[in-house]
Amino acid sequence: MRAQFVLSEIGVGLRRNLTMTFAVIVSVALSLALFGGSLLMSDQVNTMKGYWYDKVNVSVFLCNKSDAESDPNCAKGAVTADQKKAILGDLDKMPVVQTVTYESQDQAYKHYKEQFGDSPLAASLTPDQMQESYRIKLKDPEKYEVVATAFDGRDGVQSVQDQKGILDNLFGLLNGMNWAARAVMALMLVVALMLIVNTVRVSAFSRRRETGIMRLVGASGFYIQAPFIMEAAVAGLIGGAVACGFLVVARYFLIDNGLALSEKLNLINFIGWDAVLTKLPLILATSLVMPALAAFFALRKYLKV
């Protein structure tokens, strides 16, 4: 009987404050959708880091005849056979180096034509203008500085470049966007909590006569508060379910039937459904607990009988 009474009171409260209940649902849904989206973006960035950092190379570019005439790093002339042999030997001795691949001028020219064959500059280039290089795969991509320190400024070396630096700029941008989403999420959570508190206060005020009578006949404080707390929890849970729906729909249409089908993005390793599904219980739990706690603390102030 008591459970039936509590449930009936929940229904009455939700219908009586329908507009504010709808606002609570929308606010909770948007804030938790942003919360889930920020978690998924963090997973995506980490997945991309693991995928690309494992494939980045450090390149040691060697001086050619053109560099000897124009580049201060190659003032002593083009790289000699002995210098190349010494550089390769030192690379093989370094414990941080996993593999070393030599790229000749002809190979560099061929790769450039494959990637940038349509550019106006490609038509004027010749193989002897390209640079020989050693492509180095590191055991730990974070140890780039070890190679750079050992070979930067060495005779025959034009420059040492790390592809990880380019990726760091990209990941920095993605992380910045993620933090911006979290800031908006925090703002929306504050708005949702304020709406929950106001909804509970209005509901408690509109039913102050009933709660007063319940107190006079000996009802416990928790029994009086339970319908109000459950109202907020139910509204929050509906908002959480809507947020979960947003994430599932976004994953399906944005990635499965959008970005993943793009030929320009076929080298990106997107997060799978497991990453999405593991976030849904957390979102639902948050949507249930957060409004219930907000209502509980609001009732301590506004439910005076």
C-alpha cells in the first residue's frame, strides 16, 4: 500500500509540474550526452595515439649537393659513403632503435611523385634534388630526443625530424576541444541541478498541506520525502535514457555510416561499440543518483512542515 502511495504521488508530482519536469529531462539529457561524448572523445584520442604513435618514424635526412650550397647544416658538403656507414652503425648500436630503413634519392623521388604528383613543384623536381634518409622505428616513440641529440648537427646530416611532433599538435587540438565540451557539460549540469532544486521546491510548496497532515498522523520524514526524491530520480533517469539514445544514434550515423565510410579518413582507427556500451551504465547511474541527491538536500531546506 505504501509503495502504491509513493508511486501515485510520483505520478501526481510529475504531471503537476510538467513544464519544469520536461526542462529537467532536457537539461539532464544534454548535459549527460556531453558527458558521455567527452568520455568517448578521450577514448578516441587515446586510441588514435596508440595507433599512430606505434607507426611514427624518426627521419634522419642526409645532405645532398643542393643542400651543400644553400643549407648551413650542410656547409661541409654532401654526405659521403663513410659518413653514411658511420651513421648507420651508430643507429644500429642505439638501444632505443627498433629498425632502420634506408631510403635512397630515387626512392624518395618516387614516393614524392606518388603523394604530390599533381602539385606544380613535382614537375620541376629531379631525383638528385631529393634527400637520402634513414627511417627509424623506435621501441618507445617518446625517446625521440635520444636520436635527435645524437645526430642533429652531425657532418652529413641535414636534419632530424620526428613525425610525433606533428601528431602532438593534432592531439593537442582534439584535447582542447574535449575540454571545451567538458566545460559546456559542467555548465549544463549546474543548470540541470538548479532546475531540479526549483522543481522540488515548487512541488513541496504545492503539496505542503498534504505533507503537513502526513506529519501530524505520524509519517516518518523519509516517507514524506520519498515521493519528491523519486520524482527527481525518475525525471533524471528519463533524461539519462535520452542521453544514451543520443550517443548510440550519434555513433551509428556519425561513425558507422559517416566518417568510417570516408576514403579520406580510412586511416583513422575509430573507437568500437564496446567503448560506447561501457559508458551507458555510467550515464544511467549518474542520471539516477545526481537528481536524487539534489532533491534530498533541497528537501532539507524547503520541506518544512
